[in-house]
Amino acid sequence: MSPAFAFLGISIIGTWGLATIGLIAGGIILLFFPGDPTTASDNTLGGVILLVAGIASGGLMQMVVGPLLGIDPPLPIRAKSIIPHAKMKRWVSAGELRDFPDGLPKEVRMRSRRITIIRQGESAYAINALCSHARLPLAGFPGSPVRAQKVQDDCVMCPFHGARFEIQSGKVVIQPFSSQFNHDHPFLGRVQSKLMFWNRTAEDIQTYPVQIEDGNVMVGLPK
Ligand code: FES
């Protein structure tokens, strides 16, 4: 990407972000700090309009900018959109089995899909890379404090808010923000469960069929 194009993109996103913050801040000020009631006019409607416009702008921004940065928008994935394994017959190599750490989720890109491979000894499983709760990566952000968690009881735990999924079926077995997770992770758990009051559940997650061929992890993708 040329520097000029990158600069233009950053300028547009930055201006959009500042405008969004301005709208939300303006709405909050009008609603909660209206000034002296004897002299100030009633700005409740204006405050609500600014706040709604700011939140809508922020949501839209996440949906537009997120994918450009490789982050999908924070929308839950409905179980009904899950594709059965029988329909996944386009076999693609994810790499050699020995290159995947045993029991630790590792994300790979396969034909533009983000997939997490989980090696269990001489077997491997493939599951959608993005958690169905807030579409954050199940393998965490490598190098950051939020990293992939070891598989336990054949379940992978999302490191962000603690949802657990069976690695074979993709079924959600523990919802995000369990009391145990909130206790162990005060910020990611307790604090964020309050901030994300509108989205506290995860759906079942897409899995993919896997075959090991000559030491290669072959993943079946939809045609
Ligand atoms: S993003 Fe996975 S539990 Fe919230």
C-alpha cells in the first residue's frame, strides 16, 4: 500500500473516530450536565439524538474498519448458519501436524478463512477462529497478555471472556462471563460483563472436518 493511500485512510478513520467521540460526548453532556435549570433550555431530545447518532456511528465504524484491520465486527454467529461437515469437501492443507503445538489453539488462514487448528497428539481439530460471542480470536493475540489457553476436557476456552466450546462439535458448553472466569479475570470478566450487558451469550461455533495425510493437517472447507 502506498504511503499516501495509507495516510488518506488513517485521516478518514481518525476524523470519523473523533466525530463519533464528539457525538457521544455531546449527547452525554446535554443529557447529564444540562447546566442551570433556570436558564438552560431543555436539551433532552437533542442529547438523545446525539447519543444515538454517536453509538450508531461507532457501530458502523467497527463494521467497516474492523474487517480492514483483520478484526471481524462484534456480531454473534447464529447456530443455524453452521454448515454440516458433509458439505465440506474442498480439502486444503493447514500445514504439517508437527508444526502445531500440542493442545494449544493456533490460528491459520485458509483460502481467506480464519480457522483455529487444535492438535491433540496425533489428531487435530479445526474450529472457526473467531469466538461466537464477540468475534474475537479463540487463539488470542499472540505476544499479548490475552493468549491461547490450553485445551481442557476436549474444550477450548476463549481467552477474552471465558466461553468454552467442544473442539469436536463446536457446541458451547460454558457461556462467557461465568462466575469462575469473572473471579479469575477481574477486568476481562467482571468489568467487561458490565460493559457488554447487551451481549453476554455465545452460540455454537463452526467446526471443520480434518484428516491427517502424510503428516499434513488437511481441512475440509465448503465448496
Ligand atoms: S469473545 Fe469469546 S467469550 Fe467473548
